[in-house]
Amino acid sequence: MNLKETICKNLPGGQQVLESIKARRLEGNNFRLERNRTTEITNRIHPGSLNLIISEIIEVTNEAKTFRLVSKDGYLPPFQAGQYLNIFAEIEGVRTSRPISISSSPRQRAYYDITIARITTGFVSDFFLDKVKVGDEFEASEPAGNFYHNPVFHGDEVVFLAGGSGVTPFASMIREVLSAGIKRQIHLLYGVKTEDAAFFKEEFELLAKSHKNFVFTLVVSEPTESYTGRAGFISADTIKEVVGDLDNKMFYICGPQVMYGFCGSELDKLKVAARRIRHEMFCGRQDIQNEPGWPEGLSPDQVFDVKIIGGLTIKARAGENLLIALERHNIRVNVCCRSGECSLCRIQLVSGKVFSPKGVLLRHADEKYGYIHSCKAFPISNVEIML
């Protein structure tokens, strides 16, 4: 009998309590009280959709803001640092959505933070940065995505290679680890065009000073004369110089599409095994015509007919994926990641040709029966599709 049981035995009614504990241990947990509550319990973890309200807007840079989201229903489900929300918005009569990484720590769920930067021809980013205000309401998916740390397989030494707004999932991971005292060594290499464009720079610098398990290296590609930090790109030489020993470290990459190929080749020079490199699936590049394999001589402004079996025919530009083309005509397709990963936006290609960039995770069964991811399918001829 341990000390707790000895004390309990000598209290009034203590013997009865000990007998009840013993019986409970023998019987195991009694789940009969939870009968018929399966859906209610499951929905608290996986609600499907969320009703959110903007409670605060925080300026991050001249061209980026953090939007603090609270639940209209009073509850936010758990998530893993590195996951995203697919936020739906009605813009100029078009209902569309964008997957946006959660930048706040999962250790608190009073709110979710999402940080959005302006991008060229940014239909949704311009809307958020110029039009959205405190009190506005949005629908969003539940937290999703596979870009998170798995302590069993990824180890305790990680290196984050971030570019531009791609630092946001890393911000969530860093905030969780350092605020919760998790035993994990993190080195963040953050590449930006100018020093002023860096997200959370002052916060990262303060955290690096106060936590031995976090190292922050800013890499500026177009530095000013007054800048004294590291300049250039996140090259093999830079990684080796600032990280040191690369053995047993897990590398994570998140940023503009062009960054994946560049950093991937630099890690290859350092002989980092592919199994020790993880990529976030971000939305495709704006200049899809510069993607390897794009048909020679085809202008991204070339317009093709998209015939929907059993429906109407719409027009679509070659440089715009079919999902956006459908949304512009108020035709809704189930969607989440918009990055060719989740497969929710699948449609069947009945005839014609589309261009899909490298990295689209199309299942074998989809290939066999002609299904494509509309978020990563660009028409390069007249096409027929089935929704």
C-alpha cells in the first residue's frame, strides 16, 4: 500500500473509497455513460467547419498583418503546430478560399492567429489587408495539414528553412516549444528580400537571446548599406556555416514555390537524405508558365472552353487553375488545401489536356480513371470535365 492509500484508509469512509478504486481498476473505464454521445464528442475535435470572428488586427510589416480569430460558438478545436485553416471569403460576388497557416501556439486556444502578406495579383490577400476589419465573420475548415513535427520520427534537432510568409507555420512551432519548455533544439534560417519584410523579427531575436535551444539566422537577399547581418540566399554554404553538424537533424522547408527547388538542391549538395527533408505544400506559383514542362509557346493568357458535363461551358485562362476558374463562375467545388495534397477538389477530366506542375500528389486510382486536382490543373486546350 502506497502513502496515498495509507492516508486515504485512515480518513472517514476511506476504506470504501479504496475498494471502489480497486474495483474500477479491475473493471476498467466505464464508457456506458458516453453512449449515444459519439458524434458530440467527435465534433469537438473534428467539427468540419468553424464560425470565426476577427477580434484583433495586428500590423506585422507594411505589407502583412496578423488577424486574430475567435470562435463565434465559444470553442476552438485543438491543432498541431504547423497546420492551417482553409478560410472562405465572399469577394466581389465570388466565393473562394485560401489555406492559411496558423501562426499562434496550439498550447492556447482562446484564439487562432493567421498572418497574411500581400502578394502580386493577390485576390484574397488584397481583400484581407485592405477591406477586412474587426468584427467581420468568416467560415473556415477545421485545422488541417501534415506539416508538423512528429517526435517519434523527426527527433529533437530540427532546422527550419523559411522564406517570406512561409515562416508562419514555424512561428507556431517555435512559440509552442519555447513557451511549453519542450526539449527540442530549433535553428531557424529565415530568408527575406529586405530586412523590413521579415515577420516577427524582433520576437525571434528576443526568443533566441532567452532560450538556448533556439537559434535565429536572418538571411537578406537585397540588404541595405546599414544592414550588418548575413546576406544572400539560404545556400549550402550558409546552412553548413550557421548550423554546423548536420547529422541527425530534420530539415523543414516552407516558402515561395521557387524556394523548394533551390533549397532542395542545396541540401542535396550537403548530402542530406530525402527522408530528413519535409516540405509544406503551398499554393502554386503565380507565373505557372515558368514551371518546368509548361508547353512551349503557350501564353498564360490564352483562353480555352471548359465544358462541364451536364452543365454550362465557361471560359478559363491557361495560367489560371480550373478551381479558380470555376469559382469565378460561382461553381463550388469541395476544397481544403488548394495545393494538390488533400484531393478534395478532384474532378474528372473527360477530354482535353491540362498541365499539372511537379509535386501534385495524385493517387493511382485517380490517374487510372482520369481524375485530376482542379487546384493544380491548368487548361492547355479546350476541355470537358465532370464535377
